[in-house]
Amino acid sequence: MMTETKFVGTPRKATTHVNQNEGLIFEKSSPGKKAYRLAELDVPAVNATVLLGEQARAGLGVMPELSEIEIIRHFTRLSTWNYAIDLGMYPLGSCTMKYNPRVNEAVAALDGIANAHPYQPESLAQGCLGIMKLLQDCLVEITGMDAITLQPAAGAHGEFTGILLVRACHQSRGNARRKILIPDSAHGTNPASAAVCGYQVANLKSNAQGMVDLVELERMVDENTAALMLTNPSTIGVFESEIHRIAEILHARGALLYMDGANMNALVGKARPGDFGVDVMHLNLHKTFSTPHGGGGPGSGPVACKKNLEPFLPTPVVVTRADGSLGPSTAIVLVPSDFFLIAPDGAYRDREARRPPARPATADRFRLLDEDGSTTRSSLQRRPRAGGIVGRRPTRSGSSGRTKRRLGGPSA
């Protein structure tokens, strides 16, 4: 008679798989091993020392020596550590994320987008420029804003750009102001972005409902308040039901309302930040839309703003010319010398694929202006690391610097 006893199983955890126990390649090295065998020379041999002089290397230094099969197995095992949509959700903090359909990755890998040359003529880049222009128009409509820049290459980069816009706007009025208010329910990068832009950070406590305390807000806003950085819905998932009143309090005292778009998923198609008083905001296209996130994939943090901040946006932006063609606007905004705006390479994304096509071919990409409007650095010189928005290409994966395009990459 068969037993009815239920199988409980062993309490011992399964042995760690060999793939998760992979050692360093140097630990596998043994002197004299080679992973290659060269064919016999069919041309005269060359003395490298004679040819290269002091530039010739006596040896390769400390390099691992392995067989071909050892190298293949090592890197194949390492490749299994890559996180992918097949393995699970990308667990990033508090931000609302979404699933990225693989068809969008396939669209992004189309030859005309993936292999567009950065310096191809504008006449041959009309498709890519059209993607950028369409994305600009769509995001402006979705957010209820008046203008946008696609240049910031990540959410924090977008925050940085947005607060610099706030600073430039106030400075144009004669007072850059000194502090930024940040609720305790805001996104974690907000205080860092405000501090990097030179502002003092003042913490604004929430009320019993987890929303902004309006009485405390009215008390804290003064002539030195530049803006309130608000995440809406907040990090704890609460929508600010008094958002119109918050905007009124700030605007009455000359301050601006910045919105972190980390949780914009909850608003798309339901409400537009520009309609409830937001002056400037950034979007995370790798959260709310379709740029892949994590594992070295590119991020994108476009900044949208109202008309009063448009003159301070970084350039170029894609515009439709009189003849109907698309091209970058190279108008440079004259701003104080401590607020340099450089036109970075950009992290452009199209509406369907959110992938970076070619950057606009223009000699003004790196133009930098002094306070008097004179060009202080040629377009071919190295960009500065401080004092302005540092342009950078979309995040690269691997030491070769080539952008990875994976159909099965991280989804969030």
C-alpha cells in the first residue's frame, strides 16, 4: 500500500550553479597558454623595434593566458548574469515602471535608425529628424507644456537641466534666489539636483494624508524661494489633490513649480501637468514610455516647460523650416556666464522606439557663450565638465564603447 505521507522536501538550498561561481579570468590563467594560432607569414617579417622605436612594447604586461575553450566558457558564463525581460521585472526603487514590448526594440534596430551616421548631411537625416520632431510634439501635448528639449540623457540629468532653467529665469529677473523646497515625499534625486545647481534645500513636511501641508508651504515660501520640486503622484503613491492651490501659493510669491515625472505613468492620458500649474518638468522615457532601462541601456530625460522658460532651453532643437525640411535650430540663448548652456549630443527617442538616432549635424553642437554673447570655445574643442549642462551620449555598455542593442534586454 502506497504511503499517504506528503513529501516535504529537503531544507537544504540547492547548490549554487557553476555559472554563479565564476572566478576572475586572471585566476584561470596559466603561463604559456594561447587561444590563437597564426598562419605562416606570406610577407617579409618586420622588426617591430626598428619600425616603432621606443614605442615598441617588450611584452603585453600582466595579461591572462588561457586556451580558446576557457575564454569561450568564461564569457559565456558571465553572459548568463545579464538581467533580461525573460528573467523578471527590473526592480528599480519607487518609480512606476512598465513593460517594454520587444517590437519597439526591433523598430529601434532598423538600419536607418541604428546605423545612422552622426555626421551625415541633414538632407539624408530627415527621417531621424522627423522622429525627433514628432516626439517633441507628442510630449508637449501629453504634458500640456509649451516647449521641450530632448537633450538630457537621464532623469537626474533632466532634473539638473530643469533647475538650471529655473535659475536662469530668476536670474534674468535680477535675483536667482537661494533655496528650493522639497517635500519629504519627493523623489530621492531631487535634493541632490537642487544642491548641485547651487541651491539650499529646505525640507517640506507632509500632512497626515501624505500630501503637501499647505499651511507649512505658505509659511516657508518667501522672496528667496526659487521653486518647489514636487513628485506627483508622490513616492508613496499619493496624488496631490491640492495641486492647483500649491501652484497658486508659489506663483503668488514669484516661485516656480517643478514636477518630477518619475511617476508620470499614473497621469498620461488622464491629466496634464501644464494644466494644473506646473512650470517645468522632466519625463523619464525609460519609465513612462519605451526606452529600455537598466543593465547599461540608455536613459532619457526630456525637459518640458512653459513659455516663460522657453528662452532658456538648451539648443539646438528640431524645427520645421520654411521649405518644409527639418533641421536643428542653432539660435543660442544669451545667459549669464555662470549658466552656460551647451548643446549636447542628446539622447533623442522616437515615439515608438525611444532610441537615439543620429545627433543633428551642426557645427553649433558644442558652442559656448560668454555673458556678452561671444563664443569662447570652438565647436571642435573639448566641452567643459563644470559650469553648464554637460552633454553626453546615451549610456554605453562594454569597454569598446559600442552601444548594445538587445532585443531581450531589461524592460523597465
